[in-house]
Amino acid sequence: MSYTMNVLQKAKERNPNEPEFHQAMTEILTTLQPFVDARPEYENAGILERLVEPERILMFRVPWVDDNGKIRVNKGYRVQFNSAIGPYKGGIRFHPSVCLSIIKFLGFEQIFKNSLTGQPIGGGKGGADFDPKGKSDREIMAFCQSFMTELFRHIGSDTDVPAGDIGVGGREVGYMYGQYKRLTNRFEGVFTGKGLTYGGSLARTEATGYGLVYFTDEMLRQHGDSLKDKTAVVSGSGNVAIYATKKAQQLGSKVVALSDSNGYIYDVDGIDLAVVKEIKDVRRGRISEYKNYKPNAVYTEGKGIWNIKCDIALPCATQNELNENDAEALVNNGCIAVCEGANMPSTLEATEVFLRNKILFAPGKAANAGGVATSALEMCQNSMRTSWTFDEVDQKLKGIMVNIYNNVSSAAKEAGHEDNFVVGANIAGFKKIAAAMMAQGAV
Ligand code: GLU
């Protein structure tokens, strides 16, 4: 068996019951196989064995008191996966599905994504199986403070810099940052996605969604096409989905659908973002409420958003939200491009369908890297004790996304898989990490 496949098999055996982590490793290692196996120096340096084993895993109890005075307990995690090219960097996710497998898959993906940004950031991820849905503001604060009361001793602006992810936005980052500052007596850039009054960067909120669309736009442009007059379906209705919709609309696309974990809305007139923002950001409500504002829109409970006919699909909800049948439906409906705003939203089988049918498919680690790239820009501004204008950050973000596209595309071509951006992203991300690890010796 080849070196790469051997490492994959052993890693699966050593980490049983972690299906999402297995899935992420399988995708990355199978596509890296020809590249790595042709270069024995990687095997000699044990690069893959080291890559699949996190440098450090933290798991801790998060006790907090709910509004009825009852003590509740959640599981907290931080996986510090790889620091070869910079401090650990990656978001914190609060969602009931969070478990070690999910944090490890996210952390593993993050290593490659962060490498692709060209910024000096390593890979990490954290979270808790806490469900923010329906919690009062005081309960959210209590939870965030308790979470940070353990995590603070493991992070720092040059060690590990968390940020938001599903269930963690500006409010939660604020509470966690405040508690970090209180415990350490240090005002430092230890978090990104901070509020603008205490060290946050302009355009960070928009960055993942905008970056996704900049990537998509560049990919289409280099294939003689554009987003103009295209119909797009965006899943999710969080931060990524909202700003992907906004930028796609600005570039001339009509976005006809959005979703949440309960169901999806279809608006033939095109999504009205002001309504979505009112529901999600102000009322913290459900997407079904959209039809109360827009009687023309149709709300459907449950799955099915990928059956809507579209040219462009932007999955921006969560992992494994798009399966083989969904992929086939998209292909049959004439979809030309699928770009992932979420982390690993397509199953391995769905990805196969896209590649087989020559759909332009951009994996999340390339297409959604604009968020973390802008986090690196926030770290840079914090270190310089300065702040850039929205336009400055946005221009840098655009440059970074175009660069990622070019690097991924040429790595794919060099590997003999033109337009296979899965292969391209994995090789381009891997090369830099591996070189840094080899230069630093057996650490
Ligand atoms: N959670 C985001 C991601 O998946 C952003 C992480 C960050 O900004 O550190 O990349």
C-alpha cells in the first residue's frame, strides 16, 4: 500500500468513531496521494503522520447557571492542530452537534485553508455542544464567560487566536474577549471578529461571504463567464449566507433561496436582504418568518433547497448539507458552478458527482478562506495598532481571493487535473505546510 494510503488507514484506526474527521482526511489524503507518493522526502520526514495528529487537544467542562438558577454543563473543545506557519487560528462553534470528530475535521481543514490564504496563520478550531438557540442574553454571557475561564490559559495573540463560527458572532466574541481581558489583564489581539470599538476590523463581518463571491466571480471570469444575470441558490441564513447574497446581488445575480435548519424560502422576485437581516440579526428569528414580510415567497419545511433550478449554488449552511442526490439534482437542472461557503457542505459522493460532470466546483477551504484571511488582516492591524478603511480591507480581500484562485487553479493544472480545484487546493495548501514542517525539523 502506498505511504499516503497507509497513513490514512492507520489514522482512521487510531481515531475510531470520528466520521467527519475520517471524511476530511479521506478527501485530502486521497487527492494528495500521487503528489506525495512521488516525493519520498515527505515520507522520510513523516510529514503525513504528523499532519493528521493534532499538536494538542483541549477538552474541558463548561459549567454555567441558566435563568432558572439551575447549573448546566457543556463540553468545551479547542484543537490546536498545526502551528507550522503561524499561531493556531480558527473559529469557535457553539452548536449541539459539536463533538471531537467535528472539531477535528474543522481544525484539519483549517490548516490547509489558512495556508492557502498566504497569511501567517496555523490551524485550529474550537467549540462547545452548547445550543445558543432560545437562550437569553444573560445565559449567553454566562456561558461565554465560563468557556473562556478555562480557555484563556491556552490562547494568546501569538499562540492561538480564536474567532467566530456557527453560533458565535459579534456578541459572543465580545463576551469571550471581555472575559479574557479580565482574567489576563491584557488588551491584545487574541480574538478576531471583534467589535469595531475594541480592535475589530472593518469588512471582517462581510469577508467570508464577499470572499466566496469574489472567488466565484474570478473562477467564472477565467472561464469566459460572469455572475451577471445568473440565478443563484444560497443555503443557510447566517453571516456567510447573508453577505454572499449581498455581493452576488451586487454583481448582477438573482438569489432566489435561503434556508435554516428548519426549512427554506424560495422568492421568485429575488431575496430581500433587509427582511432577512431584520429576522436574523434583530429578531434572532427563523427564516420561515420571511413569508410574513414577502407574501410572494414560499416556505418549505425540511430539506430540498438543492432541487431549485439555478445556475450557481452556494452552500453556506453546514457540513454534509448537500448529498449525492442533491448534487445530481443540481447537475440535471443545469447548474454550472458550486462554491462552498460552509466547511465541507458537500459529501464525498456529492463532490464526485460535480467533478464527474465537469461542474466548476470550489471546495470550502479555498472558496470560504476570505473570512480567516481577513482575520489575519485584523491581527495585522492589531499588532500595528492601527485600523484600515473598509475599502482597504476589501481590496486586500479581493486580491487574496484572486490569488487563491490562481494558486489552486495552477496547482490543479500542474498535477494534470485542470479545473479540479479539490486536487489544486489540497496540493497548494499542503506544499507550504510541508515545507515549513520540514524546515523546522522533527517537531
Ligand atoms: N470560522 C471561520 C472559518 O471557518 C473563520 C475562522 C477565523 O476567522 O479564524 O474559517
